[in-house]
Amino acid sequence: MADKRDYYEVLGVDKTAGDKELKNSFRSLARKYHPDRSDDPDAENKFKEIQEAYAVLSDPEKRQTYDRFGHNPPGGSPFGGFGGGSFNINLEDILGGDFFSSFFGGGSRRSRNRGNDVIVRFSVNLESVYQGTSEELEIELPTSCEDCDGTGAEDGDIISCSNCGGQGKIRVRQQVGPFVQDVIRDCPNCSGMGQIIKTKCKTCGGSGQQVKETKLRFNVPKGAETGTRLRMRGKGEPALRGRGENGDLFIELEVEQHMWFERSGADLIMSLPLQYSELVLGTTIKLPHIDGSELKIVVPKMTNSGETIEIRGKGLPRTRGSGRGDVVVLVKLQMPDKISKSELKQLQAERVALSDDEIQEIIKSDAEERRQ
Ligand SMILES: [Zn+2]
Ligand SMILES: [Zn+2]
């Protein structure tokens, strides 16, 4: 048997805690780990642990025994805990009516019956992101069936569920380990809707939904990135049987790759391969820029391969702050694809052999320059 945690530790209270403190702590933990509510994968075990600790500590006699002997009292477990007895904790009393009433058409019913969100992916090019654009898109989206108003029933032919009396929920007495507790479940007869469709709508077959061609208009914000989501409230899937609010529609942007620019935040980075003669003599390169203007890259003479040239304010709009990023050009030496025999001879004739010391000196000064 695995080591059991101390009951006081489970409830996060000290050994001197009074009834009220125990109850408060149990209440907040039970709300957190109630298996109907919690997303924690281990919620059921945690919930059982909390219940057991509370069942023992809230009973003065059991608490006294536990304080003296811990989990292993002489003569077996008098707690009824994992020893085999049964605790009947009335969760509704302790957790309060509101915890359960939210299952019964209180405030959260609407959100439980909310339609699903829909995500639509949309590609834009870098040009659109540079300026920001308005877009229009026609796609098929689930909408509420017009013939039955989303109810799924022909001519409103719906009856109240007799199994749950129209509540949609039923109370079930359940044995959880050694404990008995009342739990509220969706009625299996009506799937929690409280109503049953007698005659299904012919248009939607009872689903209450119809797929319809829908026109969406939206703006691509300046500087948007891949993964940017635009939310259109209430444009998602309708709620089940039209009883609740629609989900939201998200347009997730994907920014297409540019022919030569890479993005780094608001900066646009490109590499520019040049021949040896252009690096030595200097040159000016003109490229069409994404805003439609001409991007002029001035390469000074004696530029080294690996140096960068920044063109300020020609990048993308900054999403935070104002202004634009820069274009950063990384200059590279482009080796020729082939070389003729006469050129090779000429190079060999011009070649000046350097000593080891001279090579080390060049490496050293290059490293120092980069460090600055
Ligand atoms: Zn029912
Ligand atoms: Zn219909």
C-alpha cells in the first residue's frame, strides 16, 4: 500500500484547526477537484483523498484516534476509511446549493450549451501585412437551421423528457470507494436537454444546423504574424438545438513566405550574394520593395562577406510602439560556379603566400573587430 498522506496535510490545515477552518478548506478543495468540474487528470483520486481526510477530521472521535495513532491504529482501522466502512458525506450541504444549481440551469447553463468555436485559416502575403488590408472570404459555415430555428424539430414537435421531468439532469446515488454521495448527471434519455424531439426537422435531420455559404469581412492588421487570431464573436457554431449562444469564429492568419525576406519581428532580413569584384569595388543594387517602392542597397567598396547593411524604416510596421522596423541585408561572397584555366593561372601568379604569423595576426584582428 502506498504511503498515505497526512490528513491535515491533505486539507492544508494545522493540527489545531477548528471545525470552521476544516470545513472551509474542504469546501474549496472539493470544489477544485470535483470530478464533474476539474480538468485535473487525477481529480478523482484527489477528490477521494480530500473526502476521506475530511470525513475523519470532522468526526471528533475519529479525529482523536487519528491524532494518537495516525493511519495505523491498533486493532485495524476504526475509521471505516479504506478499512471498509462507509462515510456518507452530504456534499450538497457542505458545498452549498449554488455549486449544484449551476448544473441546473443557473448562470453557467448557457455557457455549457454554447456552440463550438470555429477556426478558419487564412493566408496573406507579406505585402498585406506591410500595409494592413481589408479582406473578404466566402466559406461554408454551420448556421442555425432556418426551418426549425435550430431546435431540430418539425413544426415545434418537442415533448418534455419524462425521465428527468424536463430538468435535463438526474440525481444519482453513487458509491465512490467507501463513500456514498449524490451526484448530478446529464439525463441519458434526453442527453441533458430536458426535451425530446418527436418529429425531426426534414431540412436539418434533427441536428438544428445547416451549412451555409457565408461571406466574412475582416481586416488584416498591420504587422500581423503567422498565428495571429482575429475573433468574430458569435459567428461560430450555433448552440445545440438553438438553446444557448453561438460559439466564436477565429480567423487564424498564416503569413506566406516571401521570395527573399525573412521576418524577425518588425525587421526584414535578406541575404545578398555578391561577387568578389563587387565587394572590392562597391555597388548599388535596386530591388522592388514590398510597399511597391524601390529598395536601394548601397554596398560600399571593400565590404567584407558577412557584413550587414541596414536600411532604416523600411521594415514592417511595429505592432507595439510606432514606426517601422529595418531592412537588414547580409552581404555574402558568391563563389563563381566555374573558373577558366587562364583565370586560374593568373590567380596563382598573383597569389602572395602568407606566413603562419601573418595569418594568425589577420584572424586575431578580425575577431577583435567582431567583438566591438
Ligand atoms: Zn431527460
Ligand atoms: Zn431544422
